[in-house]
Amino acid sequence: VLSPDGRCKSFDADANGYTRSETVSVAYLQKSKDAKRIYATVVHGKTNCDGFKEQGITFPSSIMQSALLKEFYEECRVPPSSLAYIEAHGTGTKVGDPEELNAIDSVFCKDRKEPLKIGSVKSNLGHAEPASGMCQIGKVVIANETGRIPPNLHYNKPREGVKSLEEGRIQVVTEPTPWDGGYVGVSSFGFGGANAHILLKSNPKEKVNGGAPKDDLPRLIVASGRTEEAVDSILKD
């Protein structure tokens, strides 16, 4: 599953696995009535598992992913066609990408007037494995704050045989893409068969002071280096 050239080419015809990465990601959950800054609202979340398949525990299942998505949107009563963007798991593996795209196509691409935009942050920073879902949420928050969806890297031509890409029902975001906010679905799958999906809604309120807080409270700034001298150099600069 690891890419020999160290690049995660999510959804691309030349995808050959993912590259590993390490991240520290934190989300602060708060009731909206208590929140001073709202980056996004969690509308719904749901999981299921497909680790019992005959093909083996590591083999992804578009059938179970589709079942999760169908149940999910029935429960939260949000039409799948109303989503503007999906932040997909998108590992860039030979089996994983087609299975996920087929599931997305079966649920989100019915009755759509425009192609569904998708992307995967793994093409930008690699696969953080247990922390990867938090990286995806972070990317969506950045899109909410900036009004632009960050582009996928290493996508040149659609995966052969994936009709939703070849026929244009699903469109991989390859340039910084303006958007007006709305609903965004985020999918993250575990190596042992866990499937998770969360629905986020952007904050429509206009940001005060460009989104920066107007106060003189202390802020945590993190700096790191391989040696004490390297950290000193960073702090001095």
C-alpha cells in the first residue's frame, strides 16, 4: 500500500499507494450557544464496519461504504445532492480509490445538476493513518475560513475504469476553487474495516476583524527542531 515514489496520487490513473506522515491535530467541540468562534458545525456522524469480508480484513467494500452513506443521509435528512464537496479518504491505492468512488457515485451523484467536487488531503501531506481524519477536518475548516477549496496534488488523468470520473459526474479539485460554503461530507476509513463519515456545515456568519480575535490574550506558538540550537535559531528569526 506504500507508494514507491513517496507521492499519494489520489484518484489518478498512476496512483500506486500512499506515503506516510505524522501530524498532531486537535478539534475543540463546543455547544454553539457557548462558542465565540465557530469554524464549522457538526451536523451528523456515523460509523460501520466491513472487516468480516471474504477478501480479508484490509479489503475495502464499496457496498458497505454505500450502506453507511445511505443510512447517514436518511438519518440527518440532508439530501446528498445538496453537498457541494466531499473530502474523501482517497489513499491512492489500486483497490481503495475505485471502491470509494463507486460508493460516492451511487449516493451523491443522483439528481445532481453540477459535478460533485472531491479531494483528499493525503495528496498534500500524506496519510497520517490514525490522525488522518482530523487532517481532513482541518482542510475543510481552512476551506470554510478562506472561501477556497485547497487543490489536490498529483492528479493528471482519471483512474481507468472509474466511470464517475471518466464521465464527469465526479470532479477532482486541482486548483484553488472558490466556494460559498454549505454542507461538506468527510469520509475516513480504518485499515481493519472501520468506515466513518461526518457531515460539516460552514459558518455563514461574516467574520469580525478578518476572523482574528480582538484581544490581548496570550497565544500558544509551537516551534520544533532536531536540536536545541535549531530551536534557538527559529525563535531568534
